[in-house]
Amino acid sequence: MSEMMTLPELINVFGDDAKCRRYIERLRWPREITCPRCGKAATAIANRFQYDCDGCHYQFSSTSGTIFHDTHLRLTKWFLATYLLCESKKGMSACQIQRTLGISYKTAWYLCHRIRAAMLEVAPEHLDGTVEIDETYVAGKKRRWRAKGDVQVVIGIRQRNGDLRLIRAKDAKSKTVKEIINANIGGHVEVILTDESTIYPWALDNMQKSKHKTINHTREYAHRDVHTNTVESALSLLKRGIVGTWHRVSAKHLPAYLDEMCFRFNNRKNRFLFRDTLTKLILSPNLEYKHLTAKVQDAA
Ligand SMILES: [Zn+2]
């Protein structure tokens, strides 16, 4: 199975655990089944989805050592949750996954975090060409002992016709923004577009300043090619996602939501998103529950 499917197609293709296991086997070992301990070839044990290493005789299954292994959740539900998170443009909350799959809130929450963690992109490349930068403020989760929730700063950087980065910043000061820009923009950038905020002249180095163009939003929203509309639309999608789907996100989990959002956005034309996300789930290190948080009720 390669391209994005409809939900009935998904149920048809991955309707039982054996079908899911066979697919995991193919994604995990595209050429030859090898032992996770010693790397030698392994032989399948008939009808059990178990393998026996030809070298060290370690017996393992297609999910051994993967994120799927120590959960008691059926693989069909893992596949459905992955499909739903890949398909929904604005994201899906743990509450929605709980209701849709008929699982406990705790499991749904854990599942969403694990899928999001797998969606993290490994070493994203620097953005180049024409790059737009903008910032937005997101209301954090309300705390009982505070009248107002924390306000989180999110910096958006978007390469025109290219990838998006959404980064949580500890504040909107030039020094902080400078670090974020340098970590995400490459040396071959041609044009840097921002609004006339006073942050940016201080946040750019001399090379970047020579390529900097600004748009005055009190007068106009675009002057020919000089605009920040594409990054702004991504930031407004983020805000709609947080208000509409996740309600208020705790500061701790905001980076995971931002990464998930970027992953879905940067893969918007990827017809193999479901397969690629599953592959990441299989190959990513097993994220222990205790590393997420002890308090499930803390989650948005
Ligand atoms: Zn072995």
C-alpha cells in the first residue's frame, strides 16, 4: 500500500492484526529479515510472526523493540490513529481519538504523543531562497493559581514554495529570534521578508540584512512579491488548530504540536505520508511513558 487511502480502503487493507503485522514486516525489513541484536539474517517461524536469528538464535517478532511492542493496543487501532493524525489538516485531539477509536483517554493521549514523537523530523535542512519570517502569540494552558495562562511565542519561518518551521521561542527579543533564524536559515538565502517589527533589524546579521525586505502592514499587505502572506497563513492555521482542536496547549507540549504541524504541512504533497509516518514509528526509539509526563490530566 503506497498512496493515501480513504478510510474504507484503510479498513479493508488493514482490518486485522495479521495484515498490519505483514505490513510492518515489509516496512521494517524491505530486503531481508535481520536480527535486532546481532544483525544476522533470521528465519521466519511458520504462522507466528516470530523469527529465529540464524546467528544468535534470539527469537523476536515484527514489533520487537518498536513503539508498538509494549502497548496492549491492537495494531489496527495504532494504524487507524496514525491514519487519522496524518489525514486531519488541523490535527486531532486525544479526546477525539478516544471517542473515535473507543479507547481510554489515557491510552488515546499516550498514542497521540507517541505518533507525534515519531513525526519529528530528523535534522531538518536549512531554508534558502526566498524566506518569510513572522511571529505569533499563543495562549498557554490556564493554571488554577494564575489568573491568566502563559503566553507562548511562536516564530514561523517559511521558504516560498518550500518547507515551514514553527519554533517555540522563550521570548520575542532580538537575541532569541537571532538564534532561531541562524539555526534555520542557510547561507544561500536570497531574500528575507518580514513585517516592520523592530525585532528583525537587530536579529539579522550583516549578510542577512543586505537581503532583508519589509512590508508595512498598516499600509498594504503585499507589494508585488514583497509579502509575508504564506508564513502568516501557516501561523493562522496553527492558531485555528490550537483553538479548534487542542484548546489550550500546555507549554511543555507545544513544541510537539508544532513539530506535528510542520511535519503534516511539509508533507502536504506527499502521497506516501501514512506509510512514511508508520515507518518512522517503527524505526524511532521507543518513547517511554514516563518521559512524557506522569500527569495525564496535564495534557491538552
Ligand atoms: Zn542475532
